[in-house]
Amino acid sequence: MCDFTRRKLVLGAAAVAGLSTSEAQDQAPSTTAADEVDKAVPVSSGVYFHQGDIEHHGHCNNGWIVFKDYVLVVDANFPSGAQNILPKIRAVTEKPIRFAFDTHHHGDHSYGNEFWVENGATPVAHTGVIEEMKRYETGYYGAKPGRWEDAAKSRPDVAASHLKPPSVLFPHELYFDDGEHRVELLHLGIAHTHGDAMAWLPKERILFTGDACVNGPYNFVADGDVEKWVVTLDAAKKLGARVICPGHGPKGGAAVLDDQQIFFKQLRERVGALVQSKRDARAIYQSIPQIRGDLMAQPRIARYVDKNGVTAQVEKVYQEMTGQAFPADVKTAK
């Protein structure tokens, strides 16, 4: 993504019956976003979640797992985000940071790779991350300037560093297990990008999702596939996570996965109904305020609705269903 502040990209673009009190807390989305931004929060013994400051710095969320002999970091972040969390990791352990796991290729999750390499870590990712970088980071691969160069125009931290693609790649899964902690890096399918992977801790039932699941109005859809995203979320739900650590927004319970999926299902249902009724692109574009209002009216998913970002999301779904984007004259018409 070009200028990697997630907020800019998006702008460009209930109690559960029958659960005990503790179970309901596990299922409900967190409401402590403001309290946890930029803080290292222990999720379990040796497992930490850090909610990045997206509004001011464009930082993604991070996590880290302290194994017996080393540390695994979840997401490299921007260079400035990586610099921000290193002292917080050092505040809880002096063990070497051996691995930095990129959940996908976007700059707010991978542009900090060079920083982690300089601090002894090896970047790890699904094979699709390299394919996506070849597609979008064209400057690095010898063609015209790509997203890195674009981001460097507005981000001094990017301009002062270099793109470092991950060097350890896995096609489906990769496990880290020292007898105390087990972390499974899993590619469950196409979602936010074609190279998404998640970090699953089966003993603790903690899932770090990257941007395949967010908790707020942060869904950037241009590089993914919304229809397949819904299916990938089904696979994630089958893991049985108790705690969801999303790519952006506060951590929460299992309901965060449900709500993320419901949002996309409702979006697809509304756009699909218009497509099935043979409405043309202009009519569907003009229906966006109504679609936005319908989504906002649903308490479980209202937090996913950005007043500007819905347009790009509707267009993406329309394109998946028809093979066509909104014509330029439709989008510029008053």
C-alpha cells in the first residue's frame, strides 16, 4: 500500500445467549482501545500484545512470544513502529529476538524488517508475501518505483531505511515449539491479501490474525478477495480461539472474528441484491449511502463502517461479482 498509514488507506478506500460471565467476556470485543494503545499488554505467560497507534503514526498492532531461548515478534511494523516496541520487548526479556513474522506484505506490517534484521532477527512469511511484493514493490525488483518509494515520500522512517523481503518462507504452515510455547504460523486462505498468514497459539488459544481480522474501520480490500476472505474467516473460527489479537484495533474475544465476517457477509448481501436486480453501476454507486446506513444500523458491525471507506469496499465487491469496476464517469458524477 503506497502511503502506508492505514487510516489514509481506509479513507481512500451483544451478549451471547447461554454463556457464563467469563465466557461472555471472551466473546465480546474489547472496549479498552484508548487505554491499551502503545502499551505492551500480557495476554498470557510470555505472550504480549501491543496495539499500535494507527491514528498518529499508522502503526499496526504487534505481538511477541518469549520462548525459552529466543523471542518471536508478530509483524515487523513500519520502521518507527519497530523502534517503538523494541524497548518494550527488552523491558520484559533480554532473550535474543530471532524471528519477525510478517502476517502479510503491506508496509505497516513488513517495512520494519530491516530494523529487526539489524537486531538479530530473521523475517518469516508465507510464500505469497514474496509474490505480492513482486507485484507491488516493483522498485525493489528492478522496475518502476513501487509502494516503498511512494511511502518514502511522506514517511521519514521509510525513507531512511530499505525494503527487506522475508527470507524464510512457508507454503502452508510453520511451527515453533520449545515444549512451553507452541506457535503455528498458518496460511488459511486468501483474505486481506493473497499472502495472509496468522500466528496460532493452541495451548493458550490465542490467535494473532494480522489484517485478515481487524477490530474497527480498518478494512482495506483492494489487494484481497472479499468472497474468499469470508471463507478464510470460517477456517480461522474453527481453530477455537479464546483471544483475538487483530492487525488493527483492540484485542477481543472470539466474537471479533464473527463480527469481521458478518460485516463482509452483510456487505456482499447488499451489493449482491442490487447486482441480481440488474441495477447498473451508476445505480449501485448511488446506493452506497443506503448501504452504509444499513451497515451502521447493526450494532455488532457498526464499528467497521468508515464513512468514506465503504465506497471502495462496495466497488471491490461489485467488481468481484461482475468483473467490472465502477466507470470513472460514475465516480466523478455529482
